[in-house]
Amino acid sequence: MTDAAALQGCYTSVVHDVLRAMGLRNFTLPQRLRPLNPEGVLTGPAFTVEGRMDETADPHETLLAWTGLLSQAKPGHIWAAQPHNHIVAQMGELSAETLQRKGVLGCVVDGGLRDTNFILRLGFACWGAFHTPRDVVGCWLPTATEVPILIDDVRIRPGDWLHGDRDGMVCIPTERLAEVSERAVAAMTTESLVRRAILDGMDPQQAYLAHGKF
């Protein structure tokens, strides 16, 4: 089983606990980033995007830059963006459909979403901080792709692994992915043993002492 397939069956709180136990820090994305559709798990490597507001930009220039950005997106990756504003939407109907057709797994943007009913019907996994009808035309330009980005205190490098469900999202350093995946699967098995022991009548503290997990 690949690391990706193994993690697909792991809920984020277990992955979080594994990362914490490994001594990692600053890996939990901020609470404001929420999935448009909380069902399911979004997991995969990051394709990173950074940009800035420029309200003097020509509309044609911004659309040319945006479509060029969509062209660079990598299949099998999650579009992860730090747009440096909470004013305009960073993902909408046509962009989401374009990325989905390219094989992009979903998007995580520290910014806005729009056309959300369409995106929900499309089934493209989108995470964002807010909704707004305002788009990037004439006011936002990309500045870099495939560079490390910061979302609050979480540093996401190109290829780092994002993993999220309705509880939230974490970032796994790519070089620790195999270890995290193995430990998360093992932790899920242990949690099942603890749950079964408690349901069978064992005292919760005794179950914790027996299995080292709660």
C-alpha cells in the first residue's frame, strides 16, 4: 500500500497526534481554513502558489497571469496558495473545473472562494478562509510558484504533504511521509483496540495503560 493510500483512511486527528509525538511543531493549519464540503479526506503533495494585491493592474494582465498559473498546476497535487489578502476570491467555477480536468486533487487557499454552489456540484475539494463574489480581475497577480509559503506559522514547501478532513488540516514534511503514514496506520489500529476494550467493559484508564493510547 502506498503512503497516499494508507493516509486516505486516516483521520486528521490521528495524523496530528503522530506528528506531535514525533516532536514536530507548527504543522496545523489555522482554524479559519475550512473545507467547502467537509465530507471525505483531502490528502496529497502541495503545488505552492504565492501572489499579491495590485489594484493598479490591468484586467487583461491579471487574467493572462491567472490563466498562466492554471497552466502550471500539477496533476496529482493540491493547489496550495498564499495570496496575501482576504479581499478577493482565489478559486471559482471555471478555475476549479480547469484544475479538476487537469487532475489536480483540490485546493487549499488562505483566501476566498466564490461560485461555491457550482464547486460543490462539481465535487472539487476546496478549502478557504471566506466566501466573496469578488475575483482577481484587475487587482491580484501571482508572484511565484513552487516556492515555500507560510500560512500563519505553517511552512509549506513544494511537495510537502497536506492532509485534512472536517477536523482541520496538517502539513507533513515530505521526507517524513513514509514514517508518518506507517505510524498513523498503527495508531488507528491501537485506537480500535482501546475502543473495543472500553466497550467490553474495561476501565478507560486501564485501557490507556494497557495500550498506551486514548
